[in-house]
Amino acid sequence: MTARILDGIKIRDEMFAELKGEVTQMTAQGIRPGLAAVLVGENPASQLYVKSKIAACEQLGLASWLHSPPANVTTEYMLQLVADLNNDDNVDGILVQLPLPSQVDSKRVLEAVFPAKDVDGFHPVSMGMLVSNRPGLVACTPAGCMEILRRNNINMEGANAVVLGRSDIVGKPMALLLLHANATVTICHSKSRDLPEITRRADILVAAIGRAGFVQADWIKAGASVIDVGTNKVTDATEANRLLANFPQRLEKFRAKGSVLIGDVHPDAVNTAGALTPVPGGVGPMTITMLMSNTVKAARLRRLYGRSQPAFVAR
């Protein structure tokens, strides 16, 4: 059995077409959604991420602004910048690219973002809304995972779902979203005992731990739907040979390039799972898609209901 591939790029393209139509309608009404990105210093990976997000804004017709404070920036400067963006009525979404330099209090900065503009979904108010199952802006990666499941008609109601990872950014919100979709949810982490036994019971498995090929093929229930959130860059030849022994074409590409992206799930799982997100091309494209979706949603809600209203009033 070979798993059905859950193509994130295809869903991204579908959602971009939908969002572009909505942005066109809003612009015709005098509302142009706008995203402000804050990128501190010159971290190459962060620069690449932010560049791709700005490019997505341009593709969809969203306004965008990039603020680039130097690497020696202070917490106080960042707090003032966030306050200025909070008070800028043209800005609907604020993205503070992580990680921030060590001298900056990241929690204070993230919590300073006005919840109605928290398109990353990291603010405690956003998390609280999710916990209580009230409409709001949800963290982009788990929201994208849910879109993959829904748009591939994978039934979550009554399913046994296992989330491997408990981060505030992915694991916890993912578990809550599945719970609200009426799945029976188990959260696993580094201290969990008998992980293979737990994951083998999963109808839906979400792996988000950041370890290349950690989830072995025989940890997966035959026919299960697997969402692989991991994007791990493997540069060691021994590790690449171990992970890609049954994928000679990918191994050849590794030898030519010197690196390969591997998810948290071993590539051999394609022969066990019933459905599987690829790495790359699965969850990754959906994260930026949901950032764009959140920005459009924030513009619609904030400008329709006003800043004095509760942060979120409709999904």
C-alpha cells in the first residue's frame, strides 16, 4: 500500500484563489488588508521566511510593510514599534519574526501586539479564545494542518488522534483544534512512555517534534492519516543513507546538493500510512497561506466591528 499524498501546494493554490477574490471585493469597498512584518537583524533563514510572506502579500493584493530594526535593538524600542503598529489603522496584522535577539524580551514583545492584529495566533488572548472554542485568530501551522484534513475529507469526528509535540506554537493548539473537531486526542512528548504503542492507535497522527525521521514506519497504524509538521535539514551522509535507503532518487539528490529536507516521520511511512503530507510540499506551504488568511480575516473583523469590540466576534 502506498499512501495518498496530501498535497499542501495544491490546497495553498486553492486558498490563494479564494483569498484573492475576497481581497478584490474588500479593496473595491475601500478596505485593503495590510500586514506589517518586523524582522530584527540579518538572520538568513528569517530573511527568507519574511521575504516569502511579503511576496505572498503582493500576490494576493495585500498591503505590506517591512520594519528591520538592527540586531542590537532593545526591548523598549520593540515595544514602541509594536505600539505604533497597533495604532496604525492601515495595519491589520502584525508579524514579529522569531527568534528575536537574546537581549529582547520576546514574551513582552509578542504580548504587546493588539490581539485583533495577532495574525500569528501567539497572544495569550488568542490562545484563550481557542481553549474556550470561541472564534479567533489561530496559530498558522496547526490551522493549516486542519485545512489539509478538511479539504481531503479526512473524518476527524470520533477519530483517535495523536499529537506528537506540545509546543505553544503547534502541539497544544493542534490538539485543541482536533478536540473541537470531536476527535479523541492524546498529546505525547519527550517524557511520554511507550510512544510506539500510543502512535499505533492513532487514526490521525500529527508529528511536530523537530527530529528527522523520528517516527518509524511501524509506529503507524495501517491506513492512518499522517500530518508531518517537521522540516529538518539533514546534512550528514550517514543519516541521509539511513533515512533514504529505499529512495535512491532522493538519495542521489542529497549527494548532489549536500543536504535534504526530512520530516519528523521516517520516509518509509509512505508504505504504511493511508494518507501522508510530503516534506517539503505538505504543511509548509499552508503556514504562509494561513498567515494570509488570518490577515484578511483580521481586516474584515477589525474594520467591520471596530477596535473597541471584543478581539474576535466571528470565524
